Amino acid sequence: MAAAPVSPSGATRTPLADARFRDLWLSSGLFFSGFWAQTVVLAWLAFELTDSEFAVAAFTAARFAPLLIGPLGGLLADRTHRPRTLRRSIAIALALGIAVAALASFGDIAYWQIVIGGLLIGMMQAPLQPVRFTLIMDIVGREQISTANALNMAAMFGSRIVAPAIAGWVISAAGADVALWFSAAWYIPAWLLLARFEEIGRTSPISQARIIPDLLEGFRIIVRHRAMAGVLMASVAANVFAWPVMQGFLPVFAEQVLDVGASGLGVLVAANGLGALVGALTIASMGNVRRKGRLFFVATAIFGLMLSAFALTDRMPLALVLIFLAGFASAGFGVMQSTLLLLLAPEEVRGRAMGVLMLSIGVLPVSLLVLGAIAAVVGVIATTIVAGVVLALVMVTLAVTVPEVWRIGDERVP
């Protein structure tokens, strides 16, 4: 297990002082820039070809469906050479991006090709997240993992704000086909930056006969560990009650509650993304955060309460402040859920723990449909208020019933 980098004077350095982490961090930011840019362009093409909101929703579901095979990504993290696996996945994403761009430029791209392309490129992102997180732990060690995860999340949040905006401008200026080439180009430097990682992350190879037993073994270890199970239950709750609001309800609030239209929706999304970015950078600036478990539960509860408060206002300025605060709190949830699992999991199942985390995030599409159906009956305001309050109550309940999580970080070594 890697130790935290130490300066000659003995002071612990920031993860960015390590060239390996710096390159991985930059590679992740570039990779996600391409991923989010492609998502925007392909969704726009899907709507242009079909003129159907359902078709866009179906494409989005296909794009994020690979979250459900997160445990397989966790097994890859535990049983493969992690940097090599990441490089191969980026190379495949680049090849798929070029193929989709070529179809749009030189042929008549069909809707089904957009859906399949989105699914395949999504398989190079969601299942490989456990590999990225585990490799970060290899590089920085336990002392710096919360800072490193916060910086990693900041790169993801920042890319989600900047790259889609540029892609939208390219669509309007040069067309969707050019925007797809632009999106694929991000993957080239993302691949090149991982060239120096040959001696990090070597693990035992996957035996085809052991895939199912290894997955089941890791799952049993994780769910029988009270603290890890508590973290995963909190993650499921956030993806059932909070993230569906962020992913599916903001357009409804913009149109029906705040009366600000499409342009106002863009401002709301940007404010939320900015809040998440500021939150991640704030955590990164704190170094080796103490009371990590408390931060996790409290930030997640505030996330829910800010969404409930957001649903109670029909004034755009106040709504922007509240959605920014919801984003800020969501960063505490996002950074700490992966940090806590990496600290709690035995080294031999660390990747599979992150894979189960991806699976818990995979409940989002189903919960979005359920909350959407409820909102159709009782209204989006009432649904959001109740969902946010329920999330906060779940966090209070878990803090009481799983005190092992609440106490993580009270001592120097979690």
C-alpha cells in the first residue's frame, strides 16, 4: 500500500505534488470533458433525429446503464494492471468516438446508432471508475485520500461545466458532426498522460473460472462489514431521494415554478455545478479531513434539506442560492462516500467495494422513474420537499444505528 508523499522536511505534501497523481488527475479531467461533451452532442442529435423527449430519455438511460455493471469494474480494479486497464478503456472510447463522428460526418447516422454508441462509450466510463479510485489510493495512500478524491471530483465537476458549454457552441457554429470530432479529441491527451504508470497497480490476473466466485466473495465481505454497509445504504438513499431531483426535475422547476425557461434552466444547472465544484475544492483545501464520517452524514442531510428549501421558493435569485448550496453539500457526499469505502475496505477487495458503490449509484434511473410517477400525481414541489426531508431523516437514522461510520476520522487513523 502506498504511503502518503512526504517532503524532505518531513511535511506531508499535497497530492498534486506527486507527478503520477497530477497526470492521473489531468487525464481524468480530460477524459470526462470528452465524455460530457459527447453526452450533450449525442443527446442533441437524438432529439434532432426523433423530435421525441422519450427518445432522449432512452438515450440517457443507455448512456448511464453501465453503472449497473460496476461490480465487474471493481473486479478489474482488484485483478488487473490498473493503469493499463485505464489506457485500454480510453483507447477504446477514442475509437468509438471516432466511429460515431465519422458516421455523422460521412453517412446518415441513425438514432439506434447513437444509442448503441452512447452505451458502448458509457461502458468505458462507469465500470472503470473503481479502477480510477483504487489507483488514486495506490498513489497517495490513506493520509491524502480525502484530498485526492476531492481534487478528482473537482476535475469531474469542472469538466461537466466547461466542456458541454464548449460543445454546445461548436454545434451552433459548425454542426454536430464537428462537435463529435471535438468531443473525441479530448481522449487523446487523456491517454497520453497515463504513459508513466507501468509500475503502479500490478495485481493478480483475472481467472475466467473465478469471475463469479470472486465477485460474490467481495460482495459478501462488503455487506457483512457494518461500516461499509452503512456507507452504501447512505449512497443508495441519496440516489433514490436527491439525485433524481437534480437529474430530472430541474427543467420542470425552471418552466412551471420559476418561469425562467430554457435559459434559466441553464443558469440553475450551472449554479448547482459551481456549488459542487466549490465544495470539492473546499474539501481539498482542508487536507486530511478529520471526522470524515460526520462530514459524510451531515453534508448528505444538508443536501436533502437544501433541495426541500429550493422547492419552497418561486423566486429565481433565492432558488439560485439554494441550488448552489445543494451542490456545495453534494460535494461532501460525493467525495466522502468513495473516501470512506477506500479507507474501510480490505486492500484485496478495495476495487470491488468501489464496484458495489457504482451499483448503488445505478439505482438512479429506476428511482427517477418512480419519483417522476409520484410527481405526476402530487406535483413536483411536494415530491421534492418530501424526498429531501426523507433523505435527511435517513442520514440521522444511519448516524444513530451505524455509529461506526459516524466515528470514522475521530481518531487519526480511521
